[in-house]
Amino acid sequence: MAASTANVESITALLDNYLSKVGFEVYPLKVGWYNSLLPSTLRLAHPDDCLAVVVLSTPALFEQAFLPFMEERGCQGLSDPIDQCVKRCVSSAVSQCFPGQEVDVRYDYELLPSRKPKFLAQTAAHVSGAAYYYQQSDVKDQPWAEKKMFGVCVHPRFGGWFAIRALLVFGGVTVGSEWCSLLLLTVCHPERAGFSCWRPSTIAGRTGATETSSARSRSTLRNKKTTLQLLLLSGLLC
Ligand code: B12
């Protein structure tokens, strides 16, 4: 199915409507944006113009999904309860919203036979505009010398208090280029797109679900730099 901008919005809105009630946020991206940053061993085997959606959990997940899940499921024989809870929410959203549709669902904790992650959550979150992925190369003064530093995604509203849970790839949905340009411009050159500060979800012209996310994300992260320094420091201590 070739999708127009409206289709992308309606797919995102359907998912957002379902998942936002249980503590998730959803952000669309094009597979090509993700693949273009990665070596072939880590790329998704889907065409570049395929629609994908990254799913984040927010602090609200705990009360809206996790406690009811635990009450219903109980602790007996349950390993990785948060992962199981996320899996149940996401898989039921997909089957209810897109019955019979081809959707490749990948969770952050899943590995390929090569032992590489099934998707790089931070790169996906960054290219979708959900969060900003600060990497080692973003820091000019690197006091840790040769030591390897892991990067961190910072969410404009939740800072570090969120997780990147899943990537859904809509194999049958291809996205036109008109939808991409504004999003890319916003992520790469926020000032040219009219944003004085980087605010991923305030992308103009996106309605429905993304408007909901937009409202949620309106408060910008004032102490972004301090948070980054703290998170990098905690990486040093690990
Ligand atoms: C393996 C893994 C670990 C390993 C190794 C860490 C690592 N980063 O490699 C271990 C077990 C140590 C670990 C620990 C933790 N982890 Co961890 N981990 C992962 C996991 C499963 C895969 C990460 C991975 O292998 N990356 C591979 C490397 C090579 O990727 P990369 O460094 O990003 O490099 C790529 C990019 O640079 C990209 N690229 C190139 N150019 C460009 C340009 C741009 C603009 C962009 C965007 C990308 C890009 O190409 C590179 C690959 O070729 C992810 C979940 C997932 N599925 O992604 C969570 C994840 C990274 N972990 C997470 C967390 C929270 C943690 C812990 C804090 C958990 C804890 N409570 O202790 C600790 C922190 C450790 C630390 N010191 O930072 C979160 C981070 C969330 C965030 N806000 O960023 C993730 C995303 C899980 C999640 N569900 O949210 N983790």
C-alpha cells in the first residue's frame, strides 16, 4: 500500500490512541532514515520508503499498564515482567489496530542470531524525532580520554525517564517524500524549521496522534546539558 501523509498520520493516530492510554508514545519514521546511518549488518531488511513507528514507554506505564498487568498475571513463573507487560500491550495494539496487516514488531531486548540487537533503539528514537541521541562524538571536550563512552537519548519532556521499547515496521506501507522533508529539516536544522530550541514533537503540520504527543512534549528540557553530563558520568562509573 502506498501511503500519503494522511495515511501515515492515521496509522500513527490509531496506535497512539490505543497505546497512549497505557503509558506509551509513538513516533513515525522512514526505514531509510534509520538504515542510512548504519552498516549493512545492522540495517533493517525493508525498503527505504517503508513506514516504521518507534514506541517509547513513559513513567505512566507503571500505573496504567504494569500494575494492572501484575494484578492480573501474578508473580508466579514470570521473568522480565516489564518486558512481558510491554509485549502484551504492543502486540494487542497491533492486532486490534491492524488486523491481518503485515507488521514486523521488534522489541528492544530481542537479539538476532548474530547476537546483535534486532534494532538500535537509540538511533531509531533519534531519527523519528522522539528523543535526541547524544553520542560520544557530540562532546567536544572528552575528559575520559580513550575510554569507551555509551551515548544516551534525552527526551524533551522526560529527560532520561523513559525507555525505547519497540520498533514496528509496516512492510506494506510506503511513504512519499513530501512527509519526510519537514521532519528531517526539524531534526537536523531546528532553527531553519522555525524552532528556537530542539523540540521533536512540535513538528508543524502533523495532526492526530502526533498532536497529542506534541502537546505532551511541549515543555522543553531546560537542563539538557546538565542531564547529559550526569548521564555520561554515570556511564563512566559503570
Ligand atoms: C547492549 C545494550 C547494553 C550493553 C552495552 C551498552 C551499549 N550501549 O552498547 C550494557 C549491558 C552494558 C547496557 C547497559 C545499560 N543500558 Co543498554 N542497551 C543495550 C541495547 C540492547 C543495544 C545497544 C547496542 O548494542 N548498541 C550497538 C552500538 C554499536 O550502537 P551505537 O553505539 O549507538 O552506534 C551506532 C550509532 O552510532 C549509529 N550511528 C552512526 N552514525 C550516526 C549518526 C546519528 C545522527 C545517529 C542517530 C546514529 C548514528 O551507528 C552505530 C552502529 O554502527 C539497547 C537496546 C537496543 N535494542 O538498542 C539498550 C539501551 C541502549 N540501554 C539502555 C539503558 C537504559 C542501559 C542502562 C542505563 C541500564 C541500567 N539501568 O543499568 C545501562 C547503562 C550503561 C552505560 N554505561 O551507559 C537504554 C538507553 C536509553 C536511553 N535513554 O538512551 C536502551 C536504548 C534500552 C531501552 N530499552 O531504552 N546496555
